[in-house]
Amino acid sequence: GPCTECSCSSGKETGKDPSHTKKKENGDQSCVPKIFFGTRTHKQITQISRELKRTAYSCVPMTILSSRDYTCIHPVVSNSGNRNEMCVELLEGKHGRSCSYYHGVHKLTEHHALQPVCQAWDIEDLVSLGRKLRACPYFAARELMMGADIVFCPYNYLLDPQIRDSMDIKLKGQVVILDEAHNIEDCARESVSFGVTESQLRAAREELDVMVNNNIRQEHHQPLRAVCCSLI
């Protein structure tokens, strides 16, 4: 049948339930899938958003998901060794402090420069505007995902289940595009791998020794200690 989702529509009426649309449970409004565009690096996202500006779709609702390493502007957190942990502590109100930038997210998400009527933007534009408005670019980008038609992000945001859950990314029924997909195998391996040092293994073995020697859940701790010893 004729296209009914964009400007090339023939204008002819179609059936009430065309096969290419889905109906929301609470009404008859059609639910258009989001496009998740995954890249290998953040730098490539900047290049792609620049290319998007040159197309006829420059004004579509969009957002860019990235880590706090690229988007945190808090003067203390952004200069710390563990931005994620310090950010969570501020949001939870530990030590009697909070993050004023987080509470200003709405100023950024509602700013005219990020609305669909404007051109596509990149991470640098978002961070620059966040500094100007004293609003958090990290959480603003996540808020914009709700109404975005296209979401740019690194590979691991789509492949790593823990990151998907933390970012509230739902891929069922959506469109996923992977740029330079020959790198996916390495990224998938990294998502289920982690590094451990010899000193960490020795510290773990010492703690497990204490558990076993004090008869604390020996059936679980003895096999773990054996693994640590074999790796060491």
C-alpha cells in the first residue's frame, strides 16, 4: 500500500489497521519504531550527526546516549576518578549534598535548540548548552530518548544487558542499525568480560580463607578459593 508515515504519502486513505503499524494498548495512535544507531566510538557519533544535518531529516527528534565521561559537567564529579559512583552519591543525597545540575535537566530538554524544529546536534553542542544553562547533559539526553525518533549510542549500549537496563533501552519492535558491524564480535566479547589483577586474586583468596576456616558456607567458598588458587 501507499506510504502513510512520511511526506511522500500519496494522500489516499488506507485501512484502519495497516500491517506496517502497531496500535498502542490505550488508544488508536500508531506507534512508530525508534531507530537505534550504534557506533564503535563517540567520535563516530559526532561524524554521523554532522552528516544527518546535511539530509532532509535534519530536524527529526533525536538524542545521543553517552557516558558521564563525555557529558558530566559537575565541577567536582567531572574531575573525579569515579564519576559514576560520585554521581549516584549526589543523587541519593549522601553527605547532605545534591546535584543542582541534575535538578535543572528540564531547562535543557525544553530548550529550543534541542527541539525537532532545529537542526541535528552532537555531544559537544549538548555539553556546551548544558554549561550555559547549568543543566546536566547526561540525564537530559536520557530524557530526550522518550520522544526521539533516532537514538545514537555506542555499540555496548545495545549489546550489554546491564547497560540496556540502566539506560532503560527497549529494543523489542525497534529498528537497530550497527555501523561498521565487523567490530561487533569484539564488542560482544568485551561486554561479557572483565579484567582482574593478581593482587585482587590474592586478596580474594585471603578473604575466602577466612570464610572457610570459620565454617561459613564452606560448600560455596571452598570451590571459589580453589578457582582463585588455580588462577594465581
